Amino acid sequence: MKEKRIGISETLFRDAHQSLLATRLRIEDMLDIAELVDQVGYHSLEVWGGATFDSCMRFLNEDPWDRLRTLRKNLPNTKLQMLLRGQNLVGYRQYPDDVVDEFVAKSIENGIDIIRVFDALNDIRNLERAIKATKKAGGHLQAAIVYTTSPVHNIEGYLKLAKEFVELGADSICIKDMAGILTPQVAYDLVSQLKANIDLPVQVHSHYTVGFASMTYWAAIQAGADVIDTALSPLALGTSQPPTETMVAALQGTPFDSKLDLALLTKISEIMNKRLADYKKPAIKVEPEVILSQIPGGMLSNLKSQLEQQNLSDRYDEILVEVPKVRKDLGYPPLVTPMSQIVGTQSLLNVVTGKRYSVKSKEIKDYVKGLYGRSPIEIDPEIRKELIGDEEPLTQRPADLLEPALEKAREEIKDLMIQEEDVLSYILFPEVAKKFFADRKK
């Protein structure tokens, strides 16, 4: 068999701690190992995007832009990668096109090399602007297929989506399996179809939640996958990714050797384990029930945290049962941000109130109205009427309804700004950002 070096994308600085630590890893703990991490030779290091932007300001008293610049300075030899939620950027709703353009440009200007962009509904309309902005700014555009299973999702549909990504100028394709439910056989079949029909690198992202991920990666590699996402062992397994060290060791002696230094990886993990002593890390376990609920790692982590805060931990199993029911009602949206939050919140409300949809979140009504994009299949008319009455859903691209926001926002916070990027932080998270800016001046 022809040799093919498999690339390793390390998630320690983003998705791993988002999944296991509710996105609380501090910059000083990253910097403690940054010099060694930069010597590894990773394909890329995921450091930004997802929930990290919000968490920096809300919980860690960090400027997310400062974090990015600091990591760029301390990781000069490694490509830095981020996760972007399409028109939602790193927030939980859609933003105007001028904000998307500016955010993408500033992300690349401040140090990002690779932008992995996805839409929770796989609605190509919600991705077009971010894709164009990334290409214009000179970034590597990795377009992500949000993987899920349902009566309406299949390999043919994912292949069609990937071909649309190619037409839009994608530099690589990612299979984003946020719930860890991609089985080895389906991974093999899907990657095989992508490699046979598309001349782009294919990267596979999964979570260890149900225990599939290492086997899934091996099957994907045999089918032609080029890169896999892993997490160093201190923040691996559970709702995070397979351990980097384990995958590197498993590939040694095969045609797919990553060529990474296992001793160096082990040294980094030893240091990180000491740094994590101050964090509350959940017990690592396999949760096969997620095969049915399809709740992704980050959502599980945050759901458990929220239930603990509200003294509702005893309702956890009931909510897991309710999630797939709500998802079916909504036309089988993939459970990734923001849909995971929308479905999760409504499931919690349904369980706690004891009567389904007696209390409805604003977000679920906006989704049914079409303000988040096109649902995978048409929502049952009776459910739609239950949620939004006789209102007709939107058929155009949701962002077309949004007015430009940059200039107005600049005027609103001109007395608090100390850098151009502050206006973006404010637009994304107005109240959180204003408090952060005010505290910063003290």
C-alpha cells in the first residue's frame, strides 16, 4: 500500500476544553506548553472560535482578540485554526454581511490561518458570505459537512453539499461529527465517495462520546481521509476527541504514520495534567444513549452544568429522551450550535413544565419562522401552528433582512473602544462586551 502521512489537528486549545471544561481553559495554561506544542509538527492547532469567544469575556476576563494574538506570537510555526458558525460567526444568531466580512478579515489579520465554516442546518445560503470573505482575506477555507442521522440525511445528500462547497471555492472538506455518532462503516463509505468525486483534502472531526471515534478515524483513513482531529490525553475521551498520543501510536508501523514525536507529546501532556489540577474535570465515560439522542459533546457538558446550577440534575435522563422528539418535530435539524441549544432548551422546558410546548423559547419560534435558515425537511404544519400560529415561514436568505451594523455599533461604543476589534465583540455579545470593556478601564 502506498504511504500517506496522516495530518493531525490538535483540539486541546479549543474543542477539547469546550467539551470537557465548558470552555474554561485559561490562556496562561496554554502558554505554559505553547513552545513545546509549536515543535510537534501538527497539521494545525484549533485555538479559536466556537464558544471560546463568548467564554473569554463572560467567564475568564480575557479579551478574545488578545488571546488570538498571544497564541499567534507564541506558536509561530503552527497553522492556527478556528471554528466559524457561518452567518452566525461565533454567536447564536445571524449577523449582517458587513459584520461577517469584518469579523473574518480581522480573524485572519490577527493570526488565523484556517477557518472551518459550518452551518447548523447545512443551508448553503448561510455559508456563502463567510466563504467569500475567507477567500478574499487569503485564508484557507475548510467547508464542513455537519453530519447527523435521520430519515432525511444520507451520503448522497452530503456528497451534493460537498460539490456545492467546491463550486464556492473551498480549499478542503471537513466531516463534522459533533455528536460522535459517525460509525466506522458509514465513515468509510462517506469518505470513499468524497475522495472519488472531489479533488480536495478531507478532514474528519468526531467525538468519543459513544465510543466510536478511534475506530471511525481508522476506517476514514483507510478510505482516503487526509487529516483527523485529536486531543492530547489530559483533555481527551468522553465528549472530547480520541487521544492524540493513542492515534499517533496506532498509526506507527502503518502506511499512514503521522511522523509525530510520541515522547514530545507525552511530555506536553504531563505538564498539562499538572495545570489541570485546578479545574473541575468531569468523570470520563462512554454514553451510548447519545446514539439515540444525538446530543454533541459541548451540549452535554453545558446541559449538565446548567441542570446542576438549577438543582435539576435528576431530570437529565428525561431530557435525553425528549431531545430526539423535539428534533423530529423541527424537521430533523443537526444538533450543533445554535440548534443544539434551541432543541436542548425546548426539551428542558417540555420536561420541567410537564406539558410539551406550553412554554416556547423565542429561539424555537424564530427557527420555525425560518430566521435561522431552511429546515432539512418541511416542519409538520400542526407543529408549526403550535409554535408560530398562522405566520408564514421565511423563504429568502435570513441575512437579507438584516441592516448593516458596523457603523451604528461604532458610534454606540466609541467611548469604550481601545481597538477596532472591540466593535465586533460588542455586536456579537453586547451586554457581555460592555461589562468587559468597563471592567477593562478600571
